[in-house]
Amino acid sequence: MYFKKEIIALALVFCMPVFAQDVTQQEVIQQDAPLQNDENIDVVAAVEEVDNEVGEQSDKDVNKVAEERDTQLEIEGKIESYKLKVQNSLAKQGKTHSAFVYSGTADITVDKNDPSWSAYRTMAMKEAMARARESYLQELNVSTQSSTLNRLANKSGMPPATIDDFKTESSSMAIRNKVVAAIGGKLDAELEDLGINPEEYKAAPPKKRGDYLKASITEQTKRTAYGNLSGMFLIKTFEVMKNNGEGTVGVVMAMSLKKKKLLKALIDSKGNIQPDETKADSKFTTMSNYLVSKKEGLYLKSGTNIKYDELGYPFIISYGQAGVKFSTNSQIRSMERKVAKPYAINDAWANLARTYNLSGKFSAETSQSKSNTTETISRLVNNNVETTQSDTVSSLISEMTQMSKTSASIKGLTGVKIEYTWSKKHPITGKEIVGAVIVWHPVSVRNAIDLANNVTHKEAEPKDAEKTQSVHSAESEDMFDAADF
């Protein structure tokens, strides 16, 4: 009795979580992606050209739109426009097919009056970056499995149902009824999610199937990928929001093999690096002054980058940020700001680790099933058996589960400094964001090691007074330099 109801109930309670269980238990495999010839991967100059054209990150990359506008579409348009400029610059170099540029988006779904709005916003930026990395991950070491089940079933000649058929209940049916009764509350919630009224479901008259004819086809596909994601750099961030604070964050990231190799070589060198005077940059004579001059755009930065100081020493700069929970009480607000800063510092460290050594695993499973069914159904209504022949019922059921997992690690670093911390109110919502910038510099690394060994070195002298002047004016920043790719 109630056979179909029990099957639905048991399926809802016991089967639904199984579909996505396998992926989370899989071990992340660390394996380098196939390397390509450095001469064929030269995208950084293209991005430098684009950055000079569009300018560095600032409030102009954060736009407010009317309530009826679709922020997701607005962001995708901005991303495509930016990527097109990069591709056009690459085409001038004859390197159209050598670029590894990916994008990701994520929504901010809470109102600006939510005290944790800025935390939601920073998490949206992380989610967008994760999706950009996932786009690249899906291209590495891909395996695909697919199966198709085509089924035709028929049952005919069944005797007509009688009242006694509905009054006789097997022991197994009784057990199923007890199970359904025990999980009634959960079943009601699941039925409501499916748009079924639980009371109507319980009040439905019992029924038995008779003759039936069913044709069905089911196709299942599973796709997996894994690989090394080290060397991905954030090159552009966009935000589009409505007046209420809801909106979308979009990022563009690039895979740079040259930067990946350089960053790993720097960290592994323990600071034993010679300067390259041809790459000396006077903007970085005083790091603090440079970062202060760029403060207004730091809330749009994340990830890492490699720069050269005024003497030509390469150094690694990593950005992190976190949202501050709002409170009208100034003392609580000050405490919340202190709480948020460690999150920002850890975010900067995590971004450094991700660029240095990041691996991931991806899995996507899809299933589609179509069926056409004709059956004879008998119901017990007012102590009478009513038998009907149903019309052909067609159904199409689709299921999809997609998951990715990445992990990064870096150990034994010495000489990394928290160079700068900052605080800024978001230009649209006014909610506070704090950030941290950490810097790995070879001289700092050597000095930290020598300090433990009581060894001192003479500081290198600046080359001339003109090159030691700090630059405070806003300039286009080499966030995407084709020479790095």
C-alpha cells in the first residue's frame, strides 16, 4: 500500500546527499600543468599597453546602476571589453593564441544596511577569483566518462484490482510506512520544496499500478580535471552595484609562466639575488610612500605581483583585505576593525601561497533522463475500486553537480614584512574595508638571516638623488605585462 509514496519519501531522505559526496573526499593531486616555451607565452607587454590606456584600478571601476539593470550582464560586458583590448594588443605582437586569460564573477546578495556587507563583498571577490582559477583548472588533465541507458518496459495481462488488494498489507510495506512516519517532518519539508502540499499528499487515495508501458533514455556524464594553478595573477577588478548595495564583482586573471618561475626562484633563493639595473624603478625607492599614493585603489587589489626597486632588486608584493562589521558604537567598531585586520593579513599570505604553489581538482557530473509512460491505475475511493487508463505522460529530469577544490602551501619564509595596512570606506555603500600589503624583498631576507648569525652588511647606496625621489602621483600600473607570459 502507498507504494509510490514510500519510494518518493525514501528517495528524498536517503538519496539526495549521495550525489555530491564523492568529490569532497578526493585527494587533491599536485601535478604541474604542461609547460610551454617561454618565447610563445608573452602576454605581459599587451597588458601593460592596455593598462596605460585604461589607467590603474580606482573608483572608476566601481559603478552604480539603476535598480532594473542586471549587474551580472553589466560586469560581463566590462570584462569582455577589457579582454578584447588585451587580445587586440596581443594580436599586434602575433601572439593571439599564446594568452592565458580567465575571468570570474560573483554576486553580492545582501543589502548595504547589513552590518556585514563589506565582508560579503570581500568574499564575493574571493569567489570571483576562485571561479577564474576554476576556468583554467577545467583545461588541465581532463578525463571524461559518459554512459547512456535506453530502456523499454512493458507489463500486461494483470488481473483487475479488488478491494481485498487494498486491505492486504505485506510486512515490508508496513516497515516502509513506519519509516515514512518517523521522517514525516523532513518529508513535509522536502515535499514543500517540490511544490507539493503535504496534507494533499497524505490525503491522496491509495493506488495500485496495473498494466504499463514505459520507454526511457538516461544519459550521464562525469568530467574531472586536476593540475597546478601556480602563477595566476589578478590583473583587473570591476564592481557594479545598485543603490541598495546588491551587485556583482568581476575579475580578470592571467596565467604567467615567466612570473610563476620567477616567483618560485626568488622564494627558493633565500635572498641570494643580484639586482638588475636595467629594470630599476624609481617609484619604489620608498615603499610606504608608494603604497600611500595608491591607497585609494588598494581595495580593488588582491593576489600578488612582482616589481623591481630603485636598485633593480626584484621583490614580491602581496595584497589582502577583509570587511569590517559595522556598528554605530564607536568602541565596538574599533574592536571590529582590529578583528578584521588579521583576516586581511592572512588573506595576503594566502594569496602569496596560491601564486607560489596552488593545485586543484575539479569534477562535474550531469544526468538527463526522458521518459514516456502509459499505465493503468486503480484507486480505492469510498470503498470502491476505480480503474483508469492514463494518457501518455512525458517527463524530463535533469541533475547537475559541479565542484572544485584547491589547496596551497608555502613554508619557511623569512624576511617577509607587513609593509602597509589601510582602511577605506566603500565609495557606494560607505562600509569599511581594511587591507594589508606584505612584501618579500631579498635584502630583508638576507638581513633577517644574518641577524640571527650576528653578521652585518653595508646597505647599498642609491644610485643618485634624482632616482631616490618618491613618486606620489597616480600612474598606470603594470598589472598585466605581456613580457611576463
